[in-house]
Amino acid sequence: MPVGLYQTTSEGRILDANPALLQMLGYPDLSSLKAINVTDLCVHAEGYRRLQELLLRRDGKMRGYIAQLRRYDGSVIWAETCSRVVCDAAGQVLYHEGAIQDITERRSAEARIHYLAHHDDLTGLPNRVMFKQRLEQAIAEARRYGHKVAVLLLDMDRFKTINDTLGHDVGDGLIKAVAMRLNGCVREIDTVSRLAGDEFAFILPGLAVGEDAARVAQKILDEFAQPFWVSGYQLFISASIGIALYPADGQCVDTLLKNVDAAMYHTKEHGRSAYQFYAAEMNARAFERLALEHALRHALERNELVLHYQPQIALDSGKIVAMEALLRWRHPELGLIAPMQFIPIAEETGMIVQIGEWVLHTACAQNKVWQEAGLAPVRMAVNLSVRQLRQPNLGQMIERVLQDSRLEPRYLELELTESMLMQNAEVAIPALKALGAMGIEISIDDFGTGYSSLSYLKRLPIHALKIDRSFVCDIPADHDDAAIAMAIIAMAHNLGIRVIAEGVETAAQQGFLVDHYCDAMQGFHLSTPLPASEAVRLLACA
Ligand code: C2E
Ligand code: MG
Ligand code: MG
């Protein structure tokens, strides 16, 4: 193999080079090479500088490193270099000299070998070796951040029959088609790999709850509902899936693989085309959650959702100034379900957009009915979810609802939680400005539980802060909570924002709030959330 040889000054100016080096680097002649510095050749000059530092020890030793060099035409080669310093008898540096070999081809062959060793050649998916490495990484990360990792093992049902009856070419074609489809149903950060034959495995890192793995498993099973077309055959095939979770079902790669295997065989025994968790109690939990999700899909059309209304009073006059609409689900078997139990599911599945619109519409229409019945007009406070805030057409939707219900915008108030506002401030600021311009009031819910940036608070078009219940429940006895409540009131008033206390349950709490000039309050001390038919009576008394 041709070896390029060179001499340079200590500053890197090229003194001499052999024809092999000129050819390797594509320079037309020696003078053009002499015109540049060695650092001009290096794609990453810091590697060269580090080498220089070593060479300056002047021990005459050969030192080498692998570098990327830029050729005359701009293309880049990988080079293995070694060089040394040549000194005279007095120890004065005469010049540097060295040899360079072009190893570009060797490196790409190594990369190819690495690829082949880590991928399945039929499908191009990561193979078992790479799967294990990735799982190792995912576990390390999950340990650091307290996440869960799900491992799913999928085995096609009756694959052998297809192989035996239609031949291996069709079998291979089916494996490829399945691989393509599976790749399409996971997130970018997930890994899909082919472990062997008709066995595929998935790594789902960064999960908050184990039930999320069930959702992915169901999605994968749904993919098998459509037939596969291979060499003109229409193939209907199903799959069985096992699920094991880090850390509950195993702390290391081998245990997780062993347990996910057991879970998958369990599924096969229980009738295939399904999934099973390794831990039995997860099956029940995931089932419950999916059943709830399924039922929620029909809750709207079956009229199972209802709103309850909780009054807010002004502390100076004692008059009701607003009603907050709070969602309830009247489940045919489970009874009344609180929003915290189903709103997270509605958010995850996107159903919240439709449900949220229904809430808004129902609440605005209700408020108009009360006004038309001659009751003193109050604001209707409606809670918005993050997902709704991110909807690009939120403003238009609200405008339409207001038109349909003929409610004046000033009688609508939107509540957004502090954490959701701060985490989405860049989307929220323009969206809220637009809503504010329509004349709608905006308040920050659960204030004090998130981390507010005061500069955002100033920039957000906010009319009110709601002090979170957790700070209200221990006043006036708890001095810290009392101090926090007082600080929130003072800060808000200085910014020209109203303050309302949530979760007021006692007369002592109310007294404290009155003493410290809180503007309004809401809580069981006044009234629990009530169905419309009962809420109307409160309005009539006011
Ligand atoms: P939130 O907006 O902070 O609503 C106040 C919650 O505190 C309500 O719970 C209410 O019943 C409860 N509460 C009121 N006063 C007291 C009190 O004195 N003591 C105690 N212990 N609790 C009190 P709820 O109805 O279960 O709602 C919980 C959360 O669900 C709401 O918190 C809100 O974030 C969310 N939510 C409710 N309805 C909707 C909705 O239509 N859309 C959206 N996106 N979220 C909603
Ligand atoms: Mg609220
Ligand atoms: Mg709240």
C-alpha cells in the first residue's frame, strides 16, 4: 500500500513530501502542498494540536493517530498517521517527519462489518446483539431518570404453517412485510428488532406508566387486522405479545428477556392474538384502563357526561361572581367518576378536544339560560386542557361557541393551570392574547404548584390567579402556607391581577382571606359543585 511521507517545520509548514502523498491528497505538485500548513489538511485541527503537544516532548518517539484529512478537491479521507520530531545533537528541533496511510476503504469495510453484525439481513432491523445493547442503554437511562422501560416480545401465530405450505420465499416475504408494518407503529425513540425466525422484540423507553405499553401492544395487534399481500397471496395472520417492564419485572437485560418470553408463551396458551403482562396484576390494571378508555369513547354520544357548577363569591360583597363548570362522568356501571380519573386518559388519546368543546358549549349555554331567566349575570369559568391550548383553531372554536350560545365574551372565563401555562408559554402567550382581545377573562388555576417565571406572568394577559387548595387548607395555623398565600395576594395585586382562593372549607380560612384582601373564594365552606338544577337555587338567593 502506498505510504505518504512528509517533513514539516514545528509550525506545521510543509517542507517536503513524496509523490505518494501528493497522489493520496490529490495535490497537482509539491509547491502547491508546500504553500499550506498541515492544519489546513486536518478536518479536526484539535487532534493535530494534541499530537503536537506530545511531539514537543522531543523524545524522538513515533506517535500516531487516526485523522480525517481534506484532499485538494475538498473530499475527505480517513488516514492513519504517525510522526516524530527530529532533533540535532544539541536537542534543537530540526523538523517533524511522518508517514500517512489512506485507510478510508478499510474503515468503510469495518463499518459494513459492524452493520452486518448488528442487523438482521432479511429485514434490516436491529438483531439480537444490538437489541441487547439498546436495552442495556435504556435501562441505564431509566434508572437515572426514574422511568419505566417496556420490553415487548411478539411471535407470529402459525407462521410455520405458511412456511410449510407456501414455501420459504413467501415466508421470508411475509417476515419483511411484517417488519415494515411494525416499524411504522412505534415512536422514533423505540427499537423494533428481529430476534429470530418469526420473533420480533420492542423496546419502549421513557414510559411513565406500564399501561402505556398495553396501548402500544394493542396498536400492534390492530396492525395485524389487515391482511398482508405477499407474492400474490393474501395472508391473514395474527400475533401473540408478551410484555415485561423494567424495573418491576427485572432489573437486567437477561431477566427481562426471560420474563417477557414467559409472558409471550402465556399469551399463546390463552388463545393467541392478544397480549399479556408478565406480572398478573398488570393485566387487570391495563384491562381496566383500556375498558375505561373504550367506554369514554362512547360517553359523549350516550350523554353520560354532565357538568356540575361550583360558585365563587366576592369576599367584600359576599355576592356570587362566577360559577366554575366541573366535569363528571355518569358511568352506567361505575357510577359518578371524578375528572382526575378520566381526564388524563382523554388527554392522552386526544378525546379531550371533543370533550372540551362539549364542556365549553354546555357551560356557555347554561350561563345564557340563567341570564335569560332573569338571574344576576355571573361569569362561567371553564377549565381548559393543554391539548386544547395547543389546538391552532382554539380561538375560532370558542368564538363559534359564544356565537351559538349568544353569551357575551365577558361572561366567559378560562382556567389554565400554572404548570401547563409555564411549560407551553411560547404557544400560550399569543393564544391567550387573542382570547383576551375577544373580551374573555383568563385565570391561572392551581397557582403555586408549578414554577412560574415572573417575567412570563407579566407578559401573559391574565385577569386572575387561583391560589391552589394545598396552600389554603392549612391556613391560618400553618405559618408557611399563610405567608405564601399573603405573598401571592400581594404580588398579584401589584401586577393588577385579582386573586381567588380555592378549596376554602372553614370560616377561619375565610376570615384570614378577608383580612388579607383576597378578592374572592371558592370551596366547600360555601358550596360543593352542584348539578345545574341545584346551582340555580344559589343564584336565585344571591
Ligand atoms: P380545579 O379546576 O382546580 O377544580 C377544583 C377542584 O377542587 C374540583 O375537583 C372541586 O370539586 C374541588 N374542590 C372545590 N372546593 C373544594 C374544597 O373546599 N375542598 C376540597 N377538598 N376540594 C374542593 P374536581 O371536580 O374533582 O376537579 C378536579 C380537576 O379536574 C379540576 O381542578 C380541573 O383541573 C379538572 N377538570 C374538571 N373539569 C374539567 C373540564 O371540564 N376540563 C378540563 N380540562 N379539566 C377539568
Ligand atoms: Mg379550575
Ligand atoms: Mg384548582
